[in-house]
Amino acid sequence: MELTPQQVLGLRMSSLLLRASAGGAGRAAGVAEVVTWLGAMQAQDLAGGLWSFGARLPGYTAADVTAALERREALRTWPMRGTIHFVPSRDARWMLELMGVRVLNGAARRHEQLGLLEETAVEAMEVLGAALAGGGRLSRSECLAVLAGKGIDTSGQRGYHLLCYASQRGLLCIAPNIGNEQSFVLLDEWVPDPHRPERDEALGTVALRYFRGRGPTTRHDFAGWTGLTAADAKRGIAVAGDALARVTVHGVETYLDATLLDTAPPPAGDDDEVLVLPGFDEYLLGYKDRSLMVADEHKAAIIPGNNGVFRSTVVRAGRVVATWKRTLAKSRVRIAVQPLVPLHGSDRAEVERAFEQYARFVECTPEVRWP
């Protein structure tokens, strides 16, 4: 089947759980369902990561999402590409073993630059393991203080890399914040009953979740998102089998969840629905090729300096039309919108209505400002 770019956009918005599917299926019912459907969700910026759930769970507040994290419906760790993601809690260990350890091989050079020896990282794991054993939970600063108390240098970026290393090795994971700080727990204690799939099953699972949560898209995008080799990416798609459908876009092979094609013709991404999304949402971070969602002339405004830091976006009909920043006060959230295309009158009213869901999520009154 050959799809138009407009149909691809429509299907992607359904795959990403940002609108109901063409067949009438609803969105996910809770945090565990969202993260399991998508496989993993970028979460370096915690506030943005929480809103990624909120954008897919109308009626939820940030407190609701945090409560679900305390129930261990998802957790944060470094499962791939050396960046923090939300993952289904019981899947964290196999995801680290499949994808996270690949990053460690590339981190050796950075550790060398920091003067971090392998034996130091192993010693830090032993110290943290002992400090957290028995249900312990420490803030990031408390973890660093424990290491420093044992004579381990945590200055500069060394502390960050030691915590990251211990997490990628499967010792630690990030629990919900203590105050404004990350907190760390032992992964095996936080999740005592992890899934343990064989390698082929793990490859098939991550392929299915990637494509059903972002398709139609390419094997190249899949390999880029996971950090897997081209051979492993190909194997994962093969294991997923008939659960994935293959379609082409301008002659390029792409994959998606087969059920999205079962009940109705592929929708076009031409409706005027407006969404307000965090900068690191899977809407953009889930792809290497973002040309369908972002015009070339707008890329610099979304990723200033091309430094990997994404601004929050306003999306209409699947395309980025503006960026936004928020400032939280005691009871108000001030939102500054920077249009990338002309937005006047009714367009601005639609954008302001979209921000009402965000304001309810952070439980504040919105103040939207335009240039």
C-alpha cells in the first residue's frame, strides 16, 4: 500500500496516542498503558516528561501522573542513547540489557576524559548498593554525599556519570523526586518481579512498541531511536511479524501497527486539531527524519543551535506552527507563544483553548501571551 504524506501524519498522530484512531479506538486509560504502548518516552526534562503523559491522558494532573509513578507504573532510567526515558517498570532490566549497555561501550572515552577509572565506577556501585539496600531511597545530593564520604570524587560531571553508570548496569533506577531532586533506589528492590524475555523476544517487543507508537516510519528511524545495530533492527521487525504492516511513502518502505489499517482507510492529517506538547515529546524525538512534522525553515527555532535541546511546540494538523515557554507562579502559568506561521483571530483562540488542558494539568490559571 502506498500512502501520502498527509495520511502518514494522520496515522502517526493516532499511533502516538495524540488522537483517537480512525477505527474509533480510544486513547490509553493510564500511565502504564501509555508507556507500554509507546515502549519508552523521553524524560530528561521531568516536567516535560510528565506533560507527555498528560497530553495523552485528558483529565490527568501532574499529581496524578506522579502518583502513578509512585505506584511504579513506570520508572525513569537510561535505557538507550545515553538519555533518560520513562519505561514500563517491569521492562526496565531487559531494556537496559538489550540497549543500555551499548551506550556504556561508547562512554569509556568520556570517562577517561573525566579521570573515571572502571574500578572507581565499580566501587561506587558497591557503596551505593550498600547505602540503598533494604528499601532505601536517597536524593541525588544524598547519593553524592555517600560517595564522597567513602573518598570517591564526585566533582564536576563525575557524580552524574557514576549514577548513570550504576543505572545502566541495572543497579539503580530513578524514583519520583524528593522535593525538587531526583531520587534513586535499587532497581531489583523497586521492581522485584521483572520480565525476563529471551533476546529475540526482546527485539520483537521493542520493534512492535516502537512502530505501533510512532508508525508509519522507517527501519532507519527505529535503529536511530533504539541505538540497535542495523542487523538487530531488521531482526526485531522480523520477530514482530504480522503485528506490523508494511507500507510505502514515496517508494520508501515504512512500518506501522497492522490494526491501524484494519478498520478504515488511512486518515489524512488535515484536520485542524491543535496540540501543545513539551519539547522532548516522542512526537519529535521518536524520529530521525522529522521533515513531515517540521518545515525546514522552522528547525532552527525548535532546536536553537542544533544542540539537542528541543523547545516546546504548538502542533496543528500534525505540523509544528509555534513554540512556547512557560513560567509557573503560585497559582498561574504564564505561557509565551512564538508563532512560526501566521496565527490570527480564530487560530489564536484555538491555541489558547489547547493550553487550557495544560493549565488544568499543572492546576494553574493560564495567561497566554503573544508577541
